[in-house]
Amino acid sequence: MTASAKTSPAMSQPPITRERLAEAYAKARAHLLSQRTPEGFWVGELASSALSTATAVCALTLADRHRFAALIGGGARWLLDHQMSDGGWGDTVKSFSNISTTMLCRAALTLGKGAGAAPGQRIDESLRRAEDYLERVAGGRGPRTLAQAIRARYGKDRTFSVPILLCSALAGLIDWREAPPLPYELACLPASAYKWINLPVVSYALPALIALGVLQHAKTELRIPLIHQLRQAAIPRALRKLESIQPVNGGFLEATPLVSFVTMSMAGAGRGLHPVVQKAVRFLEGAVRPDGSWPIDTNLSTWVTTLSINALADAGENLNQSGQEWHRHEPVRAIPSDGQADVCPTALRRWLLDQQYRETHPFTSAAPGGWGWAPLPGAVPDADDTSGALLAMRNLGVTAESSEAAKSGVSWLLDLQNRDGGWPTFCRGWGHLPFDRSSADISAHALRALAAWKKDFHSASFATAGEREAYTRRMEGAIKRGLRFLGRAQRSDGAWIPLWFGNQHAPEEENPTYGTTRVLTAYRALNLIETEAARRGLHWLIRAQGDDGGWGGAPQTPSSVEETALAVGALLDCGEVAGSREALERGIRRLVERVEDGGFVNASPIGFYFAKLWYFEQLYPVIFCAGALGRALRIKSID
């Protein structure tokens, strides 16, 4: 705990009463349940994104500026309306300005101006302010200076630096040669070879590698004619690969930026009539919002549904259809939820089972058994969503069908585990770039899923008792290796750093609060909260608490509902640690007050998606808050 926290006025206030806590939980629970679709699951809403809107405007302008004039104009006006006071743009309306998004918005308005997207005078003024911002953050406004600043921001990972630079080149703002070359011809190799050839982009950016590489090839002439001719000969095969991995709805990963980069590259290379482009622009047409903006991704419905189920289960709600309690505590139903129907486990279980991949995925070549983040064509299976789905099915009650699905999902996770004992996001064995490496948050989630199912395969089919025993031993071995990975990943101060969630206020934009809470939750699930590593993590979390009783992404950062709820949830039921009771009381008070004043629905930009790309999800604070308050009420941690 910080020195200032010791004398905080909140410390002298009486503990939150059980009745007040129950009222706050009931309100959060009711709001969460009210966000369901008529079918009973959750969809959520991702923030509108200046980055996505800018890339979509560029793509549609280059694809057909006359056909898409209305969409181009709407997107350009949204960008003009949401330019920051410093002249830049952030990824969301709550994000700080950054050089990458500002470069893309500058390109979009430059191209959009030629398409008659908005009054020229207004665009000129916006571009002047943007160039002033870029000069301040990059140390100059010259094309080479700006290009160098973008390359420096991303280092060896070209997943995002090359698209930004080529988008700017398409708008005539920098030279084509400023973008490092992408070897699109490598996409012609078998998918099994990708992890061995050190692609300069992460595993899920193959569409961009192909399209951007083809664009570069079309715009630059190699000095060695023979090599140029060989690369030219590889284009048809690379484009067939691109076409084969495009989802039926055209939406690569359901991600507007990725779809847009592919579209603008193909159109810029003179291939605007290619089937890939035609499907991609249909996706962009369908993804635009009424206000003219685009979100970063279509939705995260599978992810937010499993988060919601698991939060309600953590709160003590009995989600097991059989009526058998899945915790050693009775579920709490202190106050009715304003007429909201209870969660139907049968319908949710069926919905989750339907989202499991039953065939090898054409994009990542992932084996059957995993889950993606949404039941949409562009989603792909990944470790985080698979772990969340496994936990949700366990919380909904074990049936013969769900046990068989879990057996397949657990096997998928076991096969994905890296040699270092941790879990990556998408593909085993990739470690060249950050987003393909093992990470603490994803590994902790996988460990929780394995622990939840380790003793519950009585309904799954095994050929022999020996096969079942061998399967269990394999799970136990994976858990041991995963714990060793987490031990090595812990920082010297006791915290863990996550991969997929950052905090714009924290040093290096990291989020040790999120990472540490996720790992501590795994230690608790494995009955290892008394270990030295867990104790060190708990002490770090207590010290990180802010003066207002909440938590931000790191010590000395503004608190958010999301991070405060996750910290409270991690501290609950973790035994006595110096300062833990006081920290809990202050944290719970902070959450209760945020529910009472309505602030618990205000989402914060805590998400990383791709490299240094921000988003926020409207359901995150509600889900995390309901789970933490319900758990606090259930275990009677305060009187």
C-alpha cells in the first residue's frame, strides 16, 4: 500500500454493509443480464476506432471513390469531428493521440479530400494541425523522419509498421522505398513451414503479408531482374493462397484494419477487381456504423459471453442445470434482478458447443477443438477464448456432450503448449515476434481451464481406463510446466505482464495489474495461493492500490472499474496477507460507489489488439464488476 493510502479518508470510513453490497451486486447483475440478446448470449459493443475508420476510408477510396462516396464522406466527417485538441488522433475517443493513428488519419483525409469527402477548407485545417502534431512527436515533418519514427515504434515486427507506411505512400505522403519489403512469396510455402522461416509479421497477419508484398512489388523495381521475375512468377500462387484463406464474408479476422490494408493494397496494385477485393469491400460496407465510423473488430461475442458466464459463476450464481452446487458455498440471490430471467444453462451450453471448431481452420491450420472470439466467419481459434469456453462449459454443468467437447478442447490446449511451458495466442512454436510468444495471462487462463476439467471427464469416452489415466497424467504434466513458466515470467517486484491488455497511463503502456490478477486467479484455482510466487504477487497488488481505493494498470495511474474489479476479485479468498483486508475494504467500497453513481458502465481503453492498437469493450467493466461484487458477497469477506 502506498504511504498516502495509509492516511486516506476512505480508511476511516466504516466497512460497506452487506445490504449495500447486495444492492450494488444486484444492480450490476441486472445490468449485465439486460445486455443479453433474445437468444440469451452476449454480443457487447467495441469502441468506434479512428484507426479503423481511417483505414476503411483509404481502402474504399482506392477501391472505387465514386461507388463508395457516401461511406468515404461519412468516415472523413467522423475523423474530422474526433480529432484531438493536440492535432492528433488516438485509436479510440478515449485514447491518447499517437503517431500511427495520426499518420493513417492524415492519409485518409488526404485521399478523401480528392474524393470530395468533406469541405476542402476544413480538411486542410485538420491536416495542418495533424502535421504540427507529427512534427512534435517525431522531431520533424519530413517523409523520411516520419517513416523512421514509425519503424522505430515497432522494431523488428513489421505487422503494423509496413501497412502504415504503405498506406501513407498510397496517399502520396512518403516514398515507397521507406517501407521494409515483405516476402509475399513465402506464403506459397506449406503452412507448417511458417514458424521455421521467421516471417516478419505475426502468424495471423498472412493476408497483409501477401497483399502488401504484392503492392510493394508492383511499385518498386528490384535491381536484379532475375529475382524480380521470380517474384513476379510467385504472385498468382500467393493470390490463390490469399483467396483460399479469406472468410466467406470477406472479413479477415473480422478486423476492419486488416481487411482495409488488404483492400487498399490490392487496389493500389491494380487488382481492384480481384474477388478478394470484392468480398472485402462488402465486409467493409456491412461493418460501418450509422455515425460513419468503424470498430476495430465486428464483435467479441463468444469472449464476452464466456466472461459473463464465468463472472456470474464466480459470484455464486448456480448455473448448473442439475441444481447441484459447483462451489462449496451456497449461491447468493440477495435481491431480484428487476424481472430479468435467470441464465438458461441449456441454451448457453448449446450455443457454446456450436461455436467449437470441428475442422482444421483454413487460415491458421489450427486443429479442431478450439474456440474463437466470435461465431463469425473471420474469427479463428485461440488459447484465450478456448480457455474461457472450457471454463464456461464447466460452470454450466457437465453433460456427456459438453464433456466430449471439453476433451477435444483440452487436447487442443495441450497440443498448443510451447516448449517453454507457456501458451501462445494462436500457433505453437512461433516465438520470433511478441504476439506469437508464450504469455503470462494466456498461460494462466489455460491453467485454470485444465484445472477445472482435470477430474471431470467421467462423461467423456476413453477406450480404456489406462487411456484416461494417461490423459490425466498429460494434463498434470502440462500444469506443472505451465507453473514453471509463470515462475520464470514473474518480475522481480512480484508482478506479471500480460500480452493482450495494456494501459495507456502505465510505463511502456503495460498493464501489470491485469497480468498479476489473472495469474493470481490461476494460483487460487490450483490451491497454490500460499506459494511464495503468489504471496509476492499479492503484495505487489496491495502496494499498487491507489489513493481512491481503486486500481489502475500500474501503481500511480488513474483507477478504472475494470482493473479495480479484477484486483478485488484476485484478493478475495486469498488468505491473510499484510494489508489485504484493508485493501479489500477500500477496493470494494470503490466498486460499490461506482455502481451507485452509475460509473460502473464506463469502459476504459485497456485493450491491446495487434501491436500498440487500442480498443475498449462496453461490457468489460460491467462483467468484471458483477463478478467481483458477487464473489465478495458470496464469501462474506466483509461484514
